Amino acid sequence: MPKRNRHRESTRALPAGAPAAQGTITAEVPVPVRPPSSVQRVRTPADAEQLATRLLCGAPWPIAVVSIPSGAQEPFIDADELKREVGDLGEVVLMPTDETSRAFSRAMPDMTQVYGGAGRVYRVDRTWMSDPYRSPLRFAYSRGDSTRVVDALARDLAAFALEAGLTNASSPVASQADASGTVKVTVAGSRAMLLMDDDSYATIWAELTVPDVPIEHVVTPGQRVQGVLDVETRRLDVRDLLRPAAQALAEYTPGMTVMARVEAVANNTATLAVYPGVTTVLEHRRITDNPLDDIRDLLSPGEVVIARIESLDLSRAPSCGLRLDTVDDDDEPAAAPALLAGGPPWLVLTMPEAEPEMASIPVVPRVLEPVAALEPATTTPVARATPLDAGRRTPAVANPAHVDEIRELQRTHQWLESENARLRRDRDNLRTRLRTSGSQRRKAERAARSPGDDLDLADLFSDPIEQFRFEVHLEWARRIPAGQKAELPLRDYDIGSSFLPSLEQVQGLERAKVVSVVVEVVTGLAAGLDSRELHPLRTDRSGGSPTVRRPGGATCMRVALQRNSPAARRMHFWQLGDHIELSRVTQHDDMTP
């Protein structure tokens, strides 16, 4: 049986603190209530085996293990600084790379060890035993890497502590106090610096607030916040003020296009979230209409996409049904809700970059200069050590050829990392284009289809008004889910004498788009869609001019059919209470009611 499987079998049913199965190493030590306040050192192979046993049986908090490079006395990663960063959120352990680390490696599953100057934070849930990437290894190649790696390990540990529900008890109640302040700046996607009302400073950690959401999507400079301040670590906990999903999604309605984050991707399904904790699993047919598409080629975890709401339930356990296959490439989503009152949207859509010309991508080969041959060492008699030599330490002098080679390797490594980042961006851009190609293909098919070929819609009635009403009713039946039809009925409406002629006269606009917007207007969906820009028509372009009304009190309303295009089309309709009369389809600059 593979080594990793042996560990999984031996600890499969072991909860934290439970006795180990026969044949496993146990540590008969009392479990402390809080993580140690200082960095712990693993000094012997027995210490290393005991640490491995704690990890395999389930530690009560995340444990960061920092290794010392072979032959060195101190680590590249500043373990003391890491401990100051994380405080009581977890434990920091320092281990040398020698027989001690080898004993640790023998006791741990494959690919879960740490040695040679690297560091790793082990999660409480032990999922890293079967998937080592759940507790990623962080590499340091010199002391110059310490700040970067300490920050990465601190983020890992904080996120794992939040995941395990340990952050509420990370500090004594006596060291906590209600406090408020103003966000001054956000730093590195992870921290927000605050000026508190008493002129002191504090921080908000993204990893301790909402999992996998950058700090700039949680708070914004100038925002007022309040929460529970840990006076020892100066961290402000704002989780109690996070908006409940039912409140945050209250403005969403079925039919809207919204932003969603891809949480997970499989061959035939994808899991999307419209708000933290509100996820839905989409089947293949709700993602693409091409049965040959592999969903893994279209979506990637962490990506933000545009989806259409199919159903919405904001009761005790909010849920939101979504689909991607009905989204057109010119659909603009509603703004994502904020996590905190007055905060920024929790999701921001990143548009694909223009595809670069191949010639503009420099491919610079990195060729290592040949290392000069080492001259044979001369044999020199070694003097016998004297008591005066005790404690003296002669610094090792690196071979200049080796130093140059190491520097060149470091430059090559940096270049490869930048190339890897560029390739990831290219991959994401291609995925976006591939996903939206279905929308473009459907539009092209509709444009190429002659009216006589569309048996569902065209020429089924001799009366143009009956034909248009049929198309509207069919669109409503298709678009509004069965469970939402009573909530979003197709109300009575009239078709003005100028409406259908204007629809025929305006070029560059699909009839199906007008039908879809009419459904949104008549059901009331348009009022909640930012992309429709619904507003009363005014008598002129000045902002303070009166709205256009006709005898009887009906107001002329204006709704967008297109956006971000020359002469974008608009639709005008008269509204009196719940009654709608469609008036005209026109261009942006035409203000005729």
C-alpha cells in the first residue's frame, strides 16, 4: 500500500484527541488550551516524530513548520516575525534539516513533508494528508525572501484558523473591546490599515473576515467600520457586521444578469457563488449548449463570470439558481453586493485582454554561462586545534563561479515565473473567449435565419399585433421559471400605433432583443436591472427639465435596448400605475415620446 494511503487508513477514523490505532505513535501529553506563545523548536528525531503524530491525529489549531536549511544555524524564514504576525491563531515550529527532518519525513505521508529552508502550514481538518496542495509548501531561497514567505504563511495560517472556527477564541475576552475607525489604505490584497477614533491604528485581515476575498473587495479607503478590536494584536474583527445573504441579494430578481465566482469545476458541472455561502451547482446544459464542451476548458476556480438568475429563494437558507448558456456577450451584469454596509462590491468583473500579437511576446532564452573548471585543491597540513580555537567559527567562502551560477539561476527562475503568469493570463483570456463564443454563435444563427425558417415565432399570425403578443408571451413562458410565474405575471399591456412600425424602421437591432426587454418591462424586472437604465423621459436634455406626461397622467418612460454602441437603441413606453403602453423603438438621441 502506498505510504500516503497507509497514513490515511491508520488515521481515517481519528478525531482530534482520539487514541491512535494500534501501531501508530501516540503522544501522551496534555492538550493545551491555547497555542504556545513563542516559537517552538524541534531538536531531536523523537521531537520530530511527536510533531508528526500531532499533525496526523489532528492538532487543535493550524501549525506552521519552518525548516532551517541544511548546514545553517538559522532559517531563511523569520519564524519569530511569523509568530508575531499570527499571534494566538496558531503555532509556529522551527525544525533543522538533518536527521531530525528526516525522521519527520519518514513519519509523514508523501509530499507533505517540509525541509531545506521551506515552510508549510498544516490545516486542522487534515485534508492535506490526501491532497498535499491543501497545505501549500512555501519556498525561501535566501533571507531576502523572508518577508514574502512570512506574509504567505501568515495568510495561510489565518485562513485555516478561520476555516476551523478558531478565530473567535484567539484572544482572551479581557483583551477585546468594541471599537470603530476609518479605513486609510488597503495593502497587498490582504490587510487594511485603519485610523481608529482614539487616533490609534489597527488592521483588518482579509483571511480572518471572508475566505478567499481580497481586502480591497471587503473595505475601501474612507469607509467607516466598527467591530471587536483585539488590543494585543491590533486586529479589528468586523465579521459580525457582514451583511446576511438575504439582505445583500434583496435587489436581485429572476432574469437579471449578475456576477458569480466559480468555486469548483468538474467535467460536467461547475459550482458558482453569487455571495459567500450562496452557491449553486450548474449542470452541463446550463453552462453551454455544445454537448462536446468540457467544462474544465471553459471555467476555472476563482474566475468571475456573468450568469443569469433562473430562480431565487431568500428564505431561511438563501439559494439562487443560475445559468450561463443564456447570457449574451453584450449583457451587462448588475453590480455585485457589498459585504459590509458602505463597502465595495465583493466581485469585480475582469474583461479579457486583447489577444497579443505573437511577435510582441518576447521569448528570451536563458543560457547559463559555463562554469569555470575548479582548480584542484592543494593539500595543506591541518593544524591541530588548540583550546584557543574553541568557539571560533571560520566563515565559509563561496566559490565565485558558484555564486554567479546561483544568481543566474535566480534570474532564470524569476523570468520563468513571469512567463508562467503571462501564460495563465492568456489561458484565462482564451477560456473567456471560448465561453462567449457560444453567445456569438447563437446571435449569428439568429441573424442568418430567415423569418420563414423560424417556425416558433415568425408568420404564425396574420395580424402583426397578435404575432408580437405571441412572441412576448412565449418569451415570458420560456424565461420565467414555473415557480416564479405567479410572482412575475405578464401583466396587461397595450401596443401603441407607432410601436411596430418603429421596430421595423430601426436597423441594427434584433427583434428578439426587443421582445425580451418588453417582458422585463411588463413583469417589472426592468426596474431592477442597471443595464436597462430605466428612467422617465424628459422634455429636453437638461437634468432639471420636467418629465414627459400626457393628458390623463401617464408618464413616458425610457429603457435601454443597447449600451456602449453608436446610436444605442432605446424603447419608450407610457406608464400609469401598473398599466403599460408600448410607444416607440428609437435611437439614443431621439427624444420623441
